[in-house]
Amino acid sequence: MAHKSREKASRGKESLRDLPSVEKLLQTPQLAKLVAAWSQPLVADYVREVIDSSRKDVSRGKSVPTVEEIVTRVKNELDGYTRHFLNRVINGTGIIIHTNLGRSPLGEEVLSHMSEIACGYSNLEYDLELGKRGKRGTHIYELLNKLIGCEASLAVNNNAAAVFLILSTLAKKREVIVSRGELVQI
């Protein structure tokens, strides 16, 4: 009985030796194309993952996959890597602006305009009237000033910056108590 288990272990080691090396796989024409399209380190990582998975399968008694099978698995893994990760969901939480669900949905008209602008170049930091570099916030500052009826305004793109600006203005040189939970969130 012990003889059979040693024989099986020996066959398992021989089978594991039949698995191709990472280097050999990276030199196949199919994976060479993927390396050219992506990068050698990325493709090599996926090759290693597939070989590790194949080692476990062979150890469990499955047959050694062919080079073609391994290449196909690597290609499939990379295809999964290139898919979009975000999906539409339904917000049933009761929280309108939910930080875990992508914040506020955009209206169709706004989205259409953003798409139109984002597909090409824009005057984000370029003053068309002066024909030279402008300031990034000029457009929104002018709108905010008119909307609120103030001399000057400032817009930032995240809550942490907004909290910092508010506190540095309203609580300058004074103590501010912040809960640990909020520290993590910010």
C-alpha cells in the first residue's frame, strides 16, 4: 500500500514537472501579443496565477494542461481584467447621496454635455478671450459669484478639502473635535 502512494506521489511530481515555465509561456506568439498590448509584468502575473492553479489541479489528480489550454486561460483572465467593473444598482437605502453607491446620479442632459466635452479637448485651463492659460476654477467661480451674489467663491472637488477650508476659516487657532469614525471616512 505504501508502495502505491509513493508511486502516485512520484507520478504527481513528474506531472508537475510537465507544466511549462513562465518564460516558455511568455514566448508563445499568443502571449507575446498580450505582452505587447499590456505589459510583461501584468501578463507574467496572470501566467503565474494560472500555473499555480494548474499545480493544485494536478496535485488533485487532474491531467497536466497543454500549453494551449494555459494560454487560453491566461487570455480569459486578462479579458476579465479589461471588463468594466462598475455596474448599475438600485439604491434602496433611503440615503439620496450615498457615498458607496457613486454619490448623486447625473441627469441625461448633463451627462450628454459632459460626454461631448470629455471626448475631446476643452478650455478647462485656457482663457479663450485672452488666448492664453487661464485658471481652472474661473468658470465655476463666476457662476457661484452670480448665483450666491458674493464677491469671491471657491469650489473644491472633495469633502476633505471642503472641511479643511471651512475649519481653517471658521475655527482658525481654535480646537476642533473630530470623531474617529469621521477621520476614517475623510
